[in-house]
Amino acid sequence: MKHFLGNGILGLRDALLRNKEEKAHRRSQAAEIVNTVESVVDATDNKIRLVSGYRKQLQNTIQSSLEYAQDLIDQIPEPIEVNRRTFTSDPYVNAFFTNVRDLRSIFSHSSEVQEYMADTQDAEHCCALLCMNRSERTVMGMELSGDLLKKDVLQVAVSFTDHRIYSPAPSEPEAREGLKNCLFQGLVSNALERIMKLRLASHHLQSKHQMLHSRLRRFRQKAREVLPGTRHTARINQNIEDTSLELRRIEQKLLHSPLLTPQVLLEQVMDVFSKPQDFIRIREFPLRLNKMGIKIDIDSPQPGNQLNLTEVIIGEELPRVVTLATFPRQELLADAGTFRTRLANA
């Protein structure tokens, strides 16, 4: 009985401790969301705070967008190792870069990699997101069909260009967290862009309205100064009629244009964060290539490597291939540090 009571008390204590930890975790998450909401408002328009309950309206939407960003990051495969050794052994590294010098140069001259390596002197490597364009072009080549070598065969050559490197970090989890923040900041920028477009459109209409009013006053003044029946009367009256018509069109646009009230500003932010899939999407793209970068049909007997690429689509832009990649400090080119020093002293 004593043993049973002892176990029961210990179990109760553990349950109370877990409950306390869970409550603390929830409070921490709630505080983090509140801070994120405030950072979004700061980055878009402070007038949003004039809307009663703005924080409550934004919390769930922003939480969902963070979860969406996390889901996208989770879809990016494990990192590939990018170095001179894996150029020959890893089909992805071999496909993404032209040669060893190319891969070393891309990472070595990345400003983000340079800054990371300079700020983290004890880091032996970095893990970052590698983005690039995928392009295809038709070329004439040779193809082995059984024992027969065919010449002048139409082939599709695949190349990867415009390599960009983002969010270098000491480890894969930290790199993924950095990418999540990048995606989230992309949504913030998109919301701000919407607000700026509305503001610019409103300013343009108001300026046009003022200009047409001034023009109409000048024409009417001329009409009073010109004697009726002269050769200028008809032209001035036509100018008055045309300007009045255009002014009415502008006034109709102003009438139906939303005023940039705090509520309208909040709605712009809500609309972006409630539809993050309209801003960024991820898709899988299977591809089979030989060592020369020539596309091979899936069912072809020719030797080749099967690549399962991950492509990111941002807005209406063309898809870009993305992968996490680790790059060792020892592979940095010697002139990269000199290049960075010249930039710093410029």
C-alpha cells in the first residue's frame, strides 16, 4: 500500500509538472504571436492599431501563415553536401554546377556566406538555401542505341543558372528557421506593397482631380474673356466640355475608391496573410539526366540519374529550384576574403 501511494504521489507530481510546463509553453507561444503581430503592424502601417481588436483579428491569421511557411520548409529535402568530392559522387551537385571551380566560386563569392564565415570564425561549414533557375534548350547530340552510335540527334539540355544563397546558419534546423522567417517577411513585404499601391493610386487620382479642376477654371476664365461668336469660342467650349467629362470620370473613380482608413489597411494585411498560398507555393519536379546534363526519358534504357527537384513559385514569377546545401569553410576560394575586404573598404 505504501509503495502504491508513493507511486501515486510521484505520478501526480509528474502530471502537475507536465501541466505547468504545457501552460508555460502556451503562454510563451501566445506572447510570441503577439510580438509577431506587432512587428507586422510596425512594418506595414501603424494606423492599424486604431482599429478596435486589431490584435485579435490578426492573431489567428498570422498563426496560420506561420504554420503554412513551416509546412513549406518541411517539404524541402535534407541538405546536400556541396564540395569537390560530391561533385563526382552526388548527382544533384553534378547537375547543379558546371565544374568544381564553379561551385566553389558561387559559394565563396556569396555575400551572405562571406558575412557568415567572417562572423562565425569557428564554424567549419554553413548550411543554407541554394536557389537557381532551371532552363532547357534543344541541342544536336549523339545517342547510343544498342551498339549503334547515332549522330545529329535532337536532345534537350538542362542547365541551372543564377545561383543564389540565402540564410546560411551553423546547422540544418537553424537554416530552416531562417528560411521560415524569410518566407514570413515575404508576406509582410507583399502586404506593404498592396498598401503602397492603394496609397499611390489614391494620390494619383487626387492629383488628377486637382489638375482637372485647375484646367477647367482656366478654360472658363478664357470663355468669359472671349467675345461670343469669335473663332475661339467653339474651341474653348469644346475644351470645357471635354475637361468636365474627364473630371466626372475621375470623380466617379474617387467615389468608388476605398479610403485608406485603418480598417481598410487592416483588411489588406488580413487578405495577404489569410492566403499565403497566393504568394508562395512548392512543387515536386522529377527529372532524369545523364552526366552531360541531357534529359532522358523515364523509361529510357540509357544510363542516367533520377533527380526529384523541389521548385518554389513566388507570385507570378517563374519557378526556381531550391535545396538546402552544406558548404565547408575549407572549400572557400582564397580570393573570396580579398573580395570581401575590398567591399568593406569601398
